[in-house]
Amino acid sequence: MNLLCSLFLFLLLSSVALAQSPVYHIRYDHNALRIPGNKFAITLVSSDKKEYGWGKYYVEVDSGRFASGSIQLDKSSIYKKHDSITVSVYTRKWFLGGKGKFVTSRRISYNYEDSIAILTNGNASLSPGDHLQFGIRTVYDNGQFSETWYPVKKKTQSAFQLQFEGGHLSKSKGDWKIDNDPTHIKDDRVAVTVRLSKYPAIADSLQLLLDYKAKLQCTIRSLGKAHKIDVFADAFSDSTIHAQLLKIEVRDSMTDRVYHYLVNTEGGDLTLTSIGADGASGMDGLDGQMGANGSDGSVTTTPVTTTNPDGTTTTTYTTSVGQGGDGSDGRPGEDGRNGENGFDGGAILVHYTPAAASFLHLIHATSVAGKGGSGGRGGTGGNGGIGGSGNPPGRAGLKGRDGNNGWDGRPGKSGVVRWVEQTI
């Protein structure tokens, strides 16, 4: 009977103790974006809504680390939909360190990418060779979003897969560059498709219609002999963009390169410049060498013997210094070489159809002569040698003559620009 009473009392006291022990749970910041590499705050809260500091507790995170009340998630390239982390809380062992008694744990879901959208600044010119500023907005399952604008750092490039039509990612600027050649562009349209690398099913595409309203530049520089430039111009109506376009082909006879252009007759034009090569500059003359120093005068010692009153003799010595040698004159500086003549600008022949005749004012063709090379600088004459020491000292040499500057080369001649109407 006493044993039963004791057992009943033990169970009663245990149940009261359990009823009085608080139940803990982990509360986290729902406004923070929980994606790999990000950080969010957590709080330990009891069933009576009392918050506890973390000083007495050890926190364990399976895919991150805990510090100062926040969880830093590990970086990962894995798509995190339906994935979560587990946060476990233990009492802290003060003397031995590490975790003690288990307190509570919680699984916390990751946020994940739900969609992406391509953005542009809307201010770009839309012609071949133009650069477009663009970005990618990533929308997460909780409605929050982040934006990535190009150019991006190298470590960010792998986050998205880019596929261009009629363009490419510029190596120099890191933005979207439209191809220079309009023959590489189909139906006046350029496009980019972006896919999320970790989950390519999430994608977006953007297609843009070109307007060809750019101020185009075509500059052809010769390296020597003048280049002959042939231009072919025609006009046609583009039904896709509902505009009259000038189709221009520029052919460089020296290199056999062909350049293609499309110009909107309402807002675009082409400046074509053929530039002759500049003449090479003349070499500078060498400086003259310094004259040799004169030799020092020779030193002569002469003994002098005198007879003392007591009949003994005393010998003394006298020293004399001869005349120092003269220093030689410095060598003259070399003359600078003459600059080479500039090369002629290339001749430009523009062939145009009757359809293009009304739009020739949109083609600005100029041939520019190369500049003559600058003459080389004359060398500086060498300094005269120093006269040798002596009695009297030697004379210092004269400074050498400075070399003459070379003559500048003459400029080349501008090429002739001619316009010829033809029927295609």
C-alpha cells in the first residue's frame, strides 16, 4: 500500500513538473529571402511567448552556420524547391563546450526561384552595332525579387544561360551587342532567351524590332598605298518596320572586305571616310660624344744642396707642375632624318540606283589625305673635354655643333569622290 502511494505521488509530481516546464520553438524572419548564400535571423521563444537570448544555447544547422542570432546559408547551385534546412537547439556545455541537452528543432523551407523576366532600360538605339543595356529580374515563391544588370561579375555569369539571335554578349562591355552586319539579322529582329542555369525550365525571351535610325560610321584607313572604295546604294520599302531603307554596300578593293549597312531614310545616315596613312616620322639624330679631357701637367722634383757654416751640406727639394693638356672639342650631333611623305586618301566611287537618288544626302563620303611625318630632332653636340690641371691649366674643349632637325614630310592628296547613277 505504501509502495502504491509513493508511486502515485511520484507520478503526480512529475506531471506537475512537466506541466510547468516551458515548451520552446524557433521563430524566424519570414521577410528575409532564404536562398543559398543569404542570411536570416532566428529567435528562441517559449510557449508563454518569452524570448530567450542565445548565450546559453548551442545551435546546429545542417546546411549553414549560426552566429549572433542569424543563420548564414551555405552557397549552392542546386534548385531548392521543396528543400529545407534543419535547425536544432541544445543547451550549451559550459566547461566541456559543445552541445548538451536537446531543446527543440525546426525545419525551415528555402525560398526558390519561381520565374525570371528580361528587363531593358528602354533608351537604346536599335541598329546593327548598337549596345543594349539589359537585366534579369528573378521572382521568388514569396513574391520577393532580385535584379541582375549586365555587365555582371564573372562569378555571376554562370547563374543564367544566354542565347542570342542577331547579337552576342559583348566581350569589351559585357552587354548585349547587336551584330554589325545586317545580313546576319533575320526579319529586322534580334532576340535573347535567358534560362536559369540551376533549373532551365524557368526561362524568358525578349524580341526587339530594329529601326535602323543610327548615325553610322565607316572609316577605312590605309597602311600605305591608297585604297579604292566602291559603294553601291539602293533603296527599298521594308514592310516589317514600315519604313524606307537605304541599302548600302561598301567594298574595299585593297583588302576585299565588304561592309553592309541599312539606313532608315527618316533618322539615319552613314559617314564614310577613307583616310590615307600618315608618313613615318624621321629618326632623331644621335648626340655627339664628349671630347676627351686634357692630361694633367707633369710634376718635376729638383734637389737643391747648400753648404752650412760648419762645412756640412743640406739638400732640399723643390716641386714644379708643368702646363696641363688642352681638352679636345666635343663631337657634333647627328642630323635628324627627314619625315616620310603622307599617303593619298583613297578614291571613292558611289554607284546608286534611281530609287536611291533621293537619299544620297544621307551618305557623307570623304577622302582624307595622310599627314606628313615629322622630321627627326637633331642630336645635341657633345661637350668639350675638360682641360688638364697644371701651371697653367689646359684649355677646355669647345662644345660640338648641334645636328640639324630633319624636314617634315609633305601631306598626301585627298582622293576623288564620284557619284554614278546606274540601273540594277
